[in-house]
Amino acid sequence: MSKTLIKGAKVVNEGQTALLDVLIEGERIAAVAANLTATPDMEVIDASGKFLLPGCIDDQVHFREPGLTHKANIDTESKACLAGGITSFLEMPNTNPQTTTAKAYQDKLDIAAQTSWVNYGFLFGGTNDNLDEIKAIDPKKTPGLKLFLGSSTGNMLVDDPNTLKEIFSAFRLPIAVHCEDEQTIRANLAEYVKKFGDDIPMAHHPDIRSDEACFLSSSKAIALAKETGARLHVFHLSTARETALFQNDVPLAEKQITSEVCIHHLWFSDDDYAHKGTHIKWNPAVKSAADRQGLWEALNDDRIDIIATDHAPHTLGEKNQVYTKAPSGGPMVQHALAVMLECVNRGKISLEKVVEKMCHNPAILFSIKERGFIRAGYYADLVLVDTNHEHTITRDNLLYKCGWSPLEGTTLRGVVTHTFLNGMLMYDNGNIKQLNHAKPLSFNR
């Protein structure tokens, strides 16, 4: 059994930072203590001056496989996760075919077993007509259900109120929702197409996919969850107004209704459309600086529970089209943690809070077994970071298949230096090991 001793790290875990050593034996953490003794059979890593974090768990990514692999695939995007300190991901069901049947779900697991560089799980997709498939989900192998209550691909828009109520009433695992009111968006889009045609200025994206569209949909979903007792998780909040819908007076494990915010909604504002254009076109839209500030406040006071990426790559050719033709979404996993380290350096959030929102809370919310914490007996998914190292994101150091990033040209202070996956050092200062050591996530249910 291999043994690795990480010496002298500033370990960030469960709300505290302390100078500790971490011993890895095989796939798991064997000990966490001060001044552990190295023996000749151990590989020793000097972590002096660095912070050791649990591996991040990204609960919302789109890796495009199967069916859309000209944009991305599980191999390329999970490798970018590894470089970014994300050791586990939950991938979304709007692929081709959609992950709305047991067969499609198993097909994704089979692909990931062969190609994923980090641990993997997949949300099952709900539609207006697959309730029987939803009821047959294995809770020990499936993190939860994803429902699109705003525009999506194919028939994944769940807009039948009776079906929605049935799903909320029948399903006891977390139900993750994309909340934007479709009728409001369609009416707004028609107004702007009438005025501008297809080439609508990007600055109007948050007017089309508006504050009202988000709030109306989130409010309805939360009301239905309260009525049915469903375990609701609202993805990618984008407005300050929505944050008032969530509570911060109970521990996460006791919450029935939770929320997340994405890196791009914390980093960009509508002031950036003039320079970034469709490269920062997301659904929900990046909104005002005041909305961004409201999201930060809700994140820090625990109305928002999770930080995720909504990593959703498209080719540059697709993104560089006019407004009505350019798809929404962008790649983010490789630099999500680095962006948050920069925000720590700017005093916007503590490192302990980043670990809570990117590591601990996804594990708690989705009942992920033995991951998300630095604890003896847990899998050794660990990330060493240097919070003083300054680096600039350029196209030539990207690992995404699409080959671009909305963060290009951004200089950040804080970088991932090492990523351990299931006890193996898989990423070491830019070098990725040629070894597939990933596992499917399992769940405590």
C-alpha cells in the first residue's frame, strides 16, 4: 500500500485552519495531526507555506457527452477539473440523448468509468412524461434529479403544472432546478427582436432574461416545494432579489430548500458585456453590480449554500454568432477555485467559507459518501494551493476542448499546485499523471 505524508500544510477544514500533517495510505486519509513522523516507506511532500483543502465538488457541469462532443467530452473537461482542484463533479442531463432513462444514465456511467480523470456522478433528468423512470431511480447511485423550468434543449422544459406537482410529491432526493419563467422570457425576447432583429446588443441579455423571470420562477418552485415537502435545490441564483427567498437560520443538513451561486455571477457584471460580449452569455444572465453584491452578501451569510461553475462549453464559432444564435454557457472548471482564491485575497470571502461552499456543502447536500472533508477514513481527495502565486489565464494554458475561456487575460493571485485523487497525486504543478484513478460517487442513503 502506497503511503504519502503531506508535511506542514495549513489545513483548511470544517471552519478552521491549522498547521497539520496529513498521512495518506492507499486511497484514504489515515491520519491528520501535527508533527507526524515520516518513515522510509513514505513519499513526503513539503507543503510549507501552502494551504491544503478537500477536493472541490462541482455540483453543476455540462460535459456534453454523449452527442455534443465537438464542444467537450468527459475526458477533456474532467482533466481540466483536475488542474483546477475539482476532484468530483455532478453532470447535467441535457445531452444527446438526454439522461432521462435508465439506459441513458448507465451509458454515461460507462463512459465516465473509461475516461473521467476525476470522480463522477450524474443528475437524472425530468421531463413532462418520464415520471415512471424517475420513480425507478436508485438513490444509492444517483445524486438527484434535474428539472429545467426555463428554456432547455429538446423536451426537457418541464412546464406542465400537474406533472411538476407529481414529481415534487413523489421524489425524495434533491431536486435541482433551473428557474427562469419561460413566458416572461419569450415576451421580452419578442420585444427586443422587433426592435433590433437577431443582432440584439448583449447589454440587453439581462433585460430579456430578467430579474422578474428569475424571481417569478424561483418563487413558484419554492412554494411548490413547501406544499409537497420536496427537497429543493435552486441552481445558479443571479439576482439579489431571489436571495431573500432563502433562510440562513438552520444548518444545511436541516434545510429543505437550498441554493447555489456560480463563479460567473460572482465575478462578472453587466458592465462586462461591452468587452466580453457573447462570451459571457449565460442563462440566467449576468446581471448588475448591485445583484452581484447581493449574491456575495447572501453567500457570506449562508442564504446561499454552494458555489458551482455551471461549466457549459461551446465552440468559439458558436459563441461568436449574433445574440439570438449564440448559445448560452461557457467553460469555467479549470479556474473556478483560482478565482475564489483571488476573491479571498481581495477580502471578499474567507478561505474557510470557500471550503465550506465548494467542498463540505455539496457533500452534505447530496449525501456524498466519504468525500468533501479532510477526515481520517475519508477518501484522500485533496488540493494544495499557493495563495500568493500570481498567474495570468491565456489561451495556450487551457485544457478545455473548446480552447477558450471567458477569463482569458485575467491575472489571479492563487493557484492549485497539487491535486490528489483517491490517494494518488494526479496533478503536480502543471503535470498531469497518465493514470485513470477516478471512481463513481456513492451516496449515504
